[in-house]
Amino acid sequence: MKNPNKNNPPQPFPADPSRRTLLKGAGLAGAVAVSASSAGVVVATESQSLGNNSAPALEALETLTAAEAEVLEAICDCLIPSDESGPGAKEARAAHYIDRSLASHNRDSRAHYLQSLTALNEQSQKNYGATFENVARDKQVTLIEALQNDQIPGCLPSSRGFFALVRDHTIDGTFCDPYYGGNRDFIGWDMLQYPGIRLSASETDVKQGSALSPNHQSAYDNATYTKMAANTTKGQGGSRNA
Amino acid sequence: MPRSLPETDVVIVGMGAAGGVAALPLTNAGLKVVGLEAGGWLNPRDFAPDELRNNDRNWPQTIQKAASEAPTVRANPSETAVQGGHPMMNAVGGTSMHYWAQSWRLNPWDFKVVSSTLARYGRGRIPEDSTVEDWPISYEDLEPFYDKVEYTVGVSGRAGNVQGVINSAGNIFEGQRRREYPMQPLRSSPFTDLMSSAAAKMDWHPFQGPAAITTEVYDGRPPCQYHGFCNKGGCHIQAKSSTAFSTIPKAIDTGNLDIVTFARVTEIRTDVSGKVTGVEYLKGNEIFFQPAQVVLIASYAYENVRLLLLSKSSAFPNGLANNSDQVGKHYMSHHQGSPVAALFPEDLHNWYGLPAQGVALDDWADDNFDHSGLEFIGGANLWVHTDRKPIGAAKMDTFGEAPSWGKDWKAFIARNADRSNTSYIQKTTLPYLNNYLDLDPSVKDSIGLPVTRITARYRENELRIADFAQDKMEEWYRAAGATHVLRFGLGNAMGATTHAYGGTRMGDSPDTNVADRWGFCHEAPNLGILGASLMGTSGSRNPTLTVQALAWRTAEHLVSNWRSRTA
Ligand SMILES: Cc1cc2nc3c(=O)[nH]c(=O)nc-3n(C[C@H](O)[C@H](O)[C@H](O)COP(=O)(O)OP(=O)(O)OC[C@H]3O[C@@H](n4cnc5c(N)ncnc54)[C@H](O)[C@@H]3O)c2cc1C
């Protein structure tokens, strides 16, 4: 038996934990649809009302400018495109992930994005008379090929180097735990038929593998990892512990 | 002036895999032990099953002291060394928190590389510029301590040789052991079954590897649940037998162990006669002096060497225990690189696997096969395991079958996410002249002390093993039905590694060894060394169980020779 999701786009599934919390907290009309009993399980009514097609709510730009974010969105969309097999990096909100990560773990890459996105735009202007996100897909693809082949001047650390960086971050943003702002609606994990984090996996689970139905849970849907867990380290035997 | 604290019997610098084991026999014998640990305690909240955090961002190590003192690396003495990463953990339990937990004994041959090679193949087979020596002890000397650690820490596996009785479900090439493992091995999986039967068809001898992971309730800890986030992740249910969950709590229970966390040792002090008197450490903004009758350093190879070289005195102007210029010498970074990857036509069912759940082959390791027609000594342990995670899957090589992005790439990874596998091949690595550790002349850590500098590269013997092992690995994958096989480069410079050996080698001759056969310094008899920095050969499998067996042995030696060691 194969994963029913294999060839279908994933079901609409608002899974961003921050959004769920917000819905609960704000007592929005749809909030009744959020199941409180089991973290990570959201009943259908809310899914339908918010749906995959509605614009993703509550995305701040933490580091990128709006113009930069537009270019980045388009790059992500080229790298892992949405197609008949299902949604891609854009829908998974890889660009949102990257924007957030540039304020934290990837802050050293901030300058690389600033300089290289501008360089890509300038090349696009020069070749096609419009910014990257405004040219047709085939032209975008040609520009990314040029980026990969080290042919876009003005990138940091280099044209090829920026390609590798943005590819890496787009993958991270598509396939990471949704806690980080990407892999929205578990689009990335469903794409790979990864059935999700299971704190306990039986032999039967293993044998089913990709055919298991995906549980669509973030690691942080488990209380163990989100609140101070009972301290099981015995005694912490020391008089001078911090 | 440092604040002087009351004297204690023993100070252990570093409460990791080695220090955490040594503490138990010492405190059981009634000695008062102070454990100085640069990191703090971790708890289950630290062990999230989060691939991005653990594996891409290397959470366990990025916030650590170790990160600021990552060694610099160069292949040759003529080059300027460049700082790389540091793979180790700072925490109570040390790297046994987030290691893979493969828990191997060395092969008897590893202890006697020189004499065995001379006897079987002649002098010419030992590389000319290698400084390899036989260990001062044999496998049989260490066997009782392997056994103690396996039972106390909690190791699962299947014995291949119990008192001469061979069991082909275990490793038939292993040295004789006194009894079976305390727990059954981790379960097999569809993938390990596939690989095992392929190997068996070629008359090779596959077996499930040993792991410091519980497979039943052991010592009050539950069995492994196979969630599979061991690689650079701690275990939230304590199924991984880290010293923080096994020996350290027991040592604390004796009432004789006092652990000081966030204590960063910067110097080992000696008196004018050269006797070690204690250690200086930094905690917060304050400097303390902890006097002790005996000091044991267990801060991992790079830091063990650095602490000795930083501790200069009138008795030891070139660094502690370094009057024969042996500190930092005989260094080896285990050749763990040059893997082989394979693509299969079917799903491998590896989404819920762990790095220690796998199949090993020792047919091509050590001296388990005839090297007469070959131009190297030693060999490789071939290891395939079941760990698979989504980001890693998406970053897999496309085996020439797809571009690296776009629609076709997307289709490729969607189809093959659970169909590729990368082997882990550990190879005998020898010590050489000009492969060594010293202090970097310009790069400093966050408190202004020079970091360790690695000068080392693999030589012909290692590269020939790598090439040979890749042939065997390729054969194995193909026999199991792989459609594509990829071999990676053979290696050159030895970067900072999770398996660092030598630098304070153990041996009977004080001219070529820092430590004696018990792990105490020839030049400073109340200074003991714990860790793989003692080891004179690498073996072709992970070091930690050997490190722990040696640590236990050193601790027992100290207990029974307390008077002479502290005289
Ligand atoms: C990802 C990973 C996977 C691994 N997998 C395996 C495996 O499967 N099997 C295996 O056998 N080995 C494995 N290893 C290697 C294994 O972790 C080491 O062999 C082992 O931890 C070494 O023990 P140690 O006590 O010398 O060092 P550690 O366990 O690292 O302990 C050293 C301790 O000293 C402390 N320290 C350092 N400097 C100071 C200082 N100046 N003052 C005070 N304290 C200090 C550190 O904070 C640390 O707690 C792995 C390592 C890594 C990183």
C-alpha cells in the first residue's frame, strides 16, 4: 500500500503552531475548529475555512525588505516548483523560513542575500527589462542557471556560492520542522512521503515506512520539548552547579 | 590571585564519556572526587527530535566552549593552519550525550600491530615514517574492563566469541570475551535484513553492531523506542547509555562525587619538584585553585594536549609532562571519511532508524584477511545503518539521474527519499612523523589562550585501505540490489574529528610515550590521562568503549596504588 498523498497535493492543513496558538488565544470565529485535546490535530472545518489557497496569515518580514522577499519567493518557486505532483517551496513558505533565519541562526548570510538578490535583479533588468520576479518562468530559470554557472556578477560570496547557499536554505525551509516557519502544512514532508516524527516507532511502523499515514506533528507538539520537563538527572550532585 | 579551595583526593577534568566512567570506581572505593566540567546539565527538553537544529545547525555544539577553541588544521608543516569546526559536546556526560553510541571493542590485532605484522609479513610492511608501536597492554589485559563497562554502562549486542565458542550471529572475528552482552542487540530492520542476506550470500560474515543503547529495561532505564534522533541528539528517555544516565548518577549516590559545572580548567599546576598539585579553573569571572592529590584529565584529545602544553612551569618549561617532547606526537584522526553511497530501486524503510542500528562487516578489517598480495596493513569496518531524515534525504546526491533543482529534481527526491543509503567506513589509521598536535601560534580561544593546531594528513597506507574498502562496499551494495553506487574521495588533510587519537600516547618507553601502561604520566606520576589520546593505534571502529575500559582500568589502578601514586 502506498501513501495516498504520494501523487496528490497534501490536504489543506493549517499547522503553523504559532498560528494555531493565535487562533486559540484570540477566540476567532474558527477557533472552535481547533482541537485542544490532541496537539497537532486540527479538525476539518477550520481547514476548509482557512484553506491552503487563502494567503498565509501572519508573516512578518524580520530581515528582508519587501522587494528582496519578492525575489526570494520567486527563486524558491523555481528551485522546488509547484507542479502537478503537488506544491513546492513557495507554498511550504521556504522564503518565510529564510527571512526568519537571517535574523537568527543564518545572520551571517544576511549580507549575501542583500547583495546577491540585488545582483540577480540587475541582471534580470539588463537582460529582460524587468526585475526577477516579474519576468516569465523560463527567463527566471535561465537566470538561475546563470547563477549556478557562476555567471551573475556582483554576488556574495560569488554567483555559484550564493546559488549553493540559497539552495541549501530553500531545502532547509521546505523540509524542516514547521516550528521554524517553513514546511507549512507539512508540504515538504508529504512531498518525500516522510510520515512524521514518531516518538515510538514499532516494527510494523518501520515496515510500512512511507505508506504510514503522515501524523503531521511538529517536534514541539510534544510537551517534553516545550516546557521544563521533569528533571530526571539524578541529584545533579554538586555543590557548585549553576 | 585565584581563590584556593579545600584539597580533594582526585580532580577529574571533564565529566564526559571517559571522566564519567572513571568517577565510579574511584568514588566506590571511598575517594573524594571533584569533577570539573566546562558545560552544564542537560535535560529531556534539550533533546528535541529536530533535524534542522541537531544536524544542520549542530545545536549541541554551536553554543559550546568547544566551538571557541576549535582546532586549526593544516595538512603539512609548511602551511598556515585554518580553524574549522569542533564536533564535541560540553555537558555533564560530554559527547556521550549526543554520540551515535556504537560501542565496540578493538580487535586483539590492534594492540599488537607491529609484532603481528613483523611475524606475518615482515618489517617492510610497516610504513617507513610511521611511529607505530605495540600497545603496552594486550586485548586480554583490557578484556575485564571492557566487560565491566559493557555491564555497568549498558551495552546491547550479540557476542561472536564467548570463551572460544563462536557464534556466527555475532562478530566471529572479535577477541574472546568472558560472557554474552548484557542485552540483545537492537532489532534488525527490512534494510539491515536486506544487507545481511546479501553479505551472507557472498560468504561474508554480517552481524548487528553493539550499541550503548538499551533494548530492554536496564538499570531502571526503558528500552529504545527507535524514534531515531540519536545522531547529535540526546535521548529523552535515557535509552542511550550516556555516562550522565549511567555511571555518573551512581557515583553521585556514593556521596563522594562533587561536580562543578561551568568550570573551565585552564592550567594544571606543579610544584618545583614536578609533582602535580591541582588545577586552576575559571567559573564565571572568578578563578579558583582546586588542590588535589591526583589529577586526571579527561577533556578529549585536543584539550588534553592543550592543557598539558599550556601548563608550563620551572619543572616543565615546554609544557607539563613534555620534557621528552612527546606531547602532541603520534596523533591520528581516524580515517572515517571516503564513504560509498548507493541508490536502490525500492524503499529501504529507514525513516525510523538510528545510526547504531545497522549491519557490520569485519571480514576486511584489521588482520582478518590475508594481506600477502596487498600493499597495506590493517583494514576497514564496513557499516550500513538505518538513519534517514527529510532534510538529509532532500540533500542526497542525485547519482547523475537528475539536475540539482527544479521539477525533475523534485520528482527525483520525491521518488528516492527513502531509497538511498550512505555507508560509514572506519579504517585503520597509523601515527606518523609530522602528524602532530601543538599550540597554534596566532589563533586564540574566547579567553585568549592559543587553540590546538592539527598538522596531519593521511598517508599511502590509509588511502590504499580506503580504496580497497570502497571496492568491497560497492560489491556489497550491488549484491543487495543497488542500481547506482557512488564513491567519494579518498581523503587528504585530517580535519578535527570525533575520533581523535594519540597526543599523549601510552607506552613503556618514556622516550616515545607521555603516559605509562596505566595511563599515568612518566614524568608526573600523580597526573593521569583518560581518553583516546592514550591510544597508539586507531583500530577500525569507534573508540569510546575502549576509552571507557581504559578509564576504568586507570581508576582501579589508582585505587590499589594510592600510596605510591601520591607519594
Ligand atoms: C556526533 C558524534 C557521534 C559519535 N558517535 C560515536 C559512536 O557511535 N561510538 C563511539 O565510540 N564514539 C562516537 N563518538 C565519539 C565519542 O563521542 C568520543 O569518543 C567520546 O565522547 C570521547 O570521550 P571523552 O571523555 O574523551 O570526551 P567527551 O565525551 O567529549 O568529554 C569531554 C568532557 O570534558 C569537558 N571539558 C573539555 N575541556 C574542559 C576544560 N578545559 N575544563 C573542564 N572541562 C572540560 C567537556 O565539556 C566534556 O564534557 C561520536 C562523537 C560525535 C560528536
